[in-house]
Amino acid sequence: MTTRSGLMLSNVVRVTTDGTMHNVLIDQRHVHLHLPGGATFVGAIHELLCFAVGAANPNESDGENQHTLGEFVEKGVRGDFYLVGSDDKGEPQDIDVDTISAFLRPSKGVHASALAPTM
């Protein structure tokens, strides 16, 4: 985390409408300013202490986000959203595309939560 001009900047991941993930620096206390109509929770990756924040009132022109995060983010999220990190006390922590990608693609190429139980 970086402090600059009174801002507490941390690395978060912006997931654009086309599903592409990008590392960006923002002050998590103000993530709502980057989303139309304020912010709402749209998912979480508990294992990474990471949660997803999307627009509370997306623009009508915003299409459905094509993310590949599966069950970790709600279906039907419109527009861009952010994945932000937190420690166990709720304090902002850095999260990045590499960490999320590694979690989603373990050594066998499929996250365990995506596997259906066998009978």
C-alpha cells in the first residue's frame, strides 16, 4: 500500500465489461467514486480475502460483464467491477491479477470449486 497526498493507495483489480482484468492503484475508501451510482458487493474470493465491488446503479448502456470468475462473482453484473483485498480486520490490502489468476488456475488447470462432486 502506498500513501500519497492523503490517499491510501492499494493495488486492486479492475475487471472490465469484456472480462479482462487489470491492476490499478486506487484508494479503496473511495472505490464508489469509480462506479456509476455508488458501490455494492457483487462477490468474494474468501480464500484470498478479496471481495468484488460493482456499480449499485450501472449505466443503461453497460453490458453484462463477461468475467471468468465463476461462482465467486454474481451472474448478471453489469459494467466494470473491482476486486479489492482486505486483511482479517477489514484494512485494505494489495491484490493483483497474478494472484487471482494463480488461484483460479492451480497446477491442474481447474480450480477445485469448479469440480462437481463424484458419486
